[in-house]
Amino acid sequence: MKKLALSAVLLFSTLLLSQTPLKFERFFLDQTLRIDYYHVGDAAEEIITIDQIYRQGVWAGNPKQLIDPFNTGRYFIKLYDVASNALIYSRGFDSYFGEYKTTEPAENGVKRTYHETALLPCPAKPVFFVIEMRDKNNLLHPLFTRKIDPAAIEVIKENPDRQDNIYPVVRNGDAHKKVDIVMVAEGYSAEEEAKFQADLERYAKVFFAWEPYKSKRKKFNISGIFRPSRESGVDEPERGIFKNTALNSSFNSLGSDRYLLTEDNKTLRDIAAQVPYDAIFILVNSKRYGGGGIYNFFCITTVDNEWSEFVFQHEFGHSFAGLADEYYGAEVAYNEFYPPGVEPAEANLTALLDPPNLKWKELLSPGVTVPTDWGKAKFDSLYLADLKIRQQKTDTLAALIRQAYPEETVKQVEARYDSLSRQLNERIKAFARNHPLKDKVGAFEGGGYVAKGIYRPMLNCLMLKFEKDDPGFCKVCEQAVNRMIEYYSE
Ligand SMILES: [Zn+2]
């Protein structure tokens, strides 16, 4: 009964919405409503239970953008005004649980609990708080509904903790009209605060060195927050390394050696709440290659690897604009990430179910056929060989470190693998550099971890990363990032 009523509400309010633009002042206060909850389950079943609800500082989002126009993310938060039944706010997102449920343990019925946070403009009156999830056909259905009265006594109204040093590195104005990024320190000891400051400055520079951020610099604010960790570094479980750090971040997330994430969402959100923010970036004090980015959730990368700056931009593409990985044949342990016959929700991948209506047809280069013949077999022989070498390197190094081989030996082995990888990389780069379609938009098969049946927009892209040091976003990804910048700032 309830589900039926809710979809009727949804239909009705969508109709209403198309007629009258929503006024922020009519439904909201200039404050943030933070709803912390637990997301529990496996591949077959998931449930939500509320943890705590807070009213915190000013709303960092854009008061002119209340309804999400992107239709990206595995989940959606929706707020309905109780008095009028109108949909007054919506926002898509992904979560750690959302990735977990696609893994083998989840498929085998192992239930896990993850902590998540919904950041919302604080409603002036009671609302229905709804979390929707996508089914296998990417259609949204309600997963959880709760009436929330922002004036209720159980809503926590204390001031957020302000114990940490805050560094405003980029200031361009009012949080409501800017993309507000908070960069949080992880794995820096108290003695390493100056290093964090230097890394923060460096990454703010790196961020604006790439398009489209370079031309849109004035639309961003960046703050850094330093919470010292007891120990320097980060957990590397496969290598037997465990560090006591502020956010408990760890490599080997979801079984993937280079996947670096934190499950300690509550601490992360408590730290971030010290400033108004739209997006979280965690800077991890480590030399190892790795990172992660989850759409409208958080983004994380190590800072001292030779590829860190690249990873930083790539992961932010995931977490900020909801872009999909365009690479394939990789080692990430996701099952049926893009089931055959279903159009992906992300802007930069398509299943090409209707070729004449290509998802990015307004950007398609004249004269390029769809699907695009791009010499995939030749490319794959180089690309998959490189992936294999990198996997062998990871496994061998982990084994040597676990067996306490001398550092010198480990370094020699690492150098040997790096040299092989570099040679292949040079050939891959040459393939891309000399390719007749290198600047063209088409539909290139291979993307989203899937070698067949999923297509990406261009030969190369920051979200593909087969030529790590060079490419910026492809034209489709760049457009998606630009749209997200506008969403926050115009
Ligand atoms: Zn792209």
C-alpha cells in the first residue's frame, strides 16, 4: 500500500514540478541536515537503519538546484514535503555498500554493514526522507522511507567539533555559489603537519592545472583539515602493514590490491563538518599507487606516488561527476557490473542499444561510424600484457615483503617489473599518439571493466588511463564535469 501511494506521490509531484520552479526559502532553512545511517545487506537484500540526525552549519549546496538533473548513481535521496506531498529535493549518489553488493562475498550471501551519510538542505517543516535504489534494469525503486521532523528532539543540534586546524587554500566566495571541496589529512603524524600543508598546496595546484577545472577556477573553494594520525602511512593488509590512522583507510578494499578506501564514514563526516562542503577529498600520506572515488560520497588518493597526481584527477572524476571507469580487463572484483542489455547510468559509457540515438550523439565526430572500428585486437595485446605484468608485480612484491626479504631485493624486483611495464607503456602511447581517430568522438568498444558490449566515447580519456601521464578527459567526460560545476555554481 505504502509503495503504491509513494509512486503516486512521485508522479504527481513530478507533474507539479514541471510547472512551478521550487523556491528554496519556501521549503528550506540555510542549514545542513545530516542523516547518518547504516546500510546493511548482501547482493540479494539490503536494509537501511538510521543512526543519528544532525542539524549543522550553513548549506554548502546551490539553493537554485534542488532537483538532481543527472540521473546518475546507484541510489537516490529524495525529500517530499509532508504537507503538500511535493518532491522538494533529490540527489543521486553511490556508496561503499553499493560496490560491496556487486562482489563475490555479497553474491554468496555474506552480509556487511557500512556507515553512510546523506547531506541535505535542512527542511523547514517535516519531510519524507526516501532512499531509492536501482534494480537490474537501472530503474529506481524506494528502499527506505522515514518521516523526519527537523524540529524533533532527537535531531542533534550541537555545534560540530572544531578541534582541528583548518587551511583555507582557495577562496573564491560564497559557499552557495561555489563547488566547495574539503581535503582531509590521513596518515600524517602530528610532526607531519607542515608536510600536509605543502601537499595541500601542491594538490590544489594540480587540480587547477587540468581542464575543465583550469578555466573554471573561480567556481571553487578548497579547504584543508588536518587531524593528526597516531602513525604515519596507511593500512596495507596484503603486505602485513597496519597503521593507526585518523580515518582507518586501507588498501585491498573489496579484495583489490590498489583499491584504497575508508569504512570509517562517521569520523570522516565529523572531521569534514568543520567546514561547509560539497565534495570530500582524502589525501593519504603514502608513496604507494592507489586510490578510490565513489560518486557523491568521497574521493581518496595517496600523495607521493609518481602517478598520484593522475590518480587524484581520475578518482575525482568518479566522485564528483559520477563518471565510470573506461578501462576494461582489469583486476577489480566486480561481478556483472554492467549486465548485458542494460544501458549504464553513467554519462561516459553506453551499451549501444540504439546506435542511431547514441548517448552522446551531439558530440559525435562527423564521418565516424558507430560502433567505431579502432583496432581493438592490436591494442588489447599490448594493454592486457601490461595489466598482467602489473598484477604479477603486485603479487610478487607482497610475497617478498611478507617473507621479509631485504629492501634492496624488493626494490630490484620492483624496478624490473617497472621497466617491463614502461616498455609496454611506450608502445601503448605510440598506438594512441599515431591513431587516426585519436581526436574523434565515436563509440569505442571496451569500457566499464567489460571488454565486449560496452562502449566509451573516445580512444583515450583520463577515465581510461592507458596512457597515464597524458590524456585529459574525453569530450563526453569533460562535458559531464562542466555540467556538475554549473550545477553547484550557477
Ligand atoms: Zn571519458
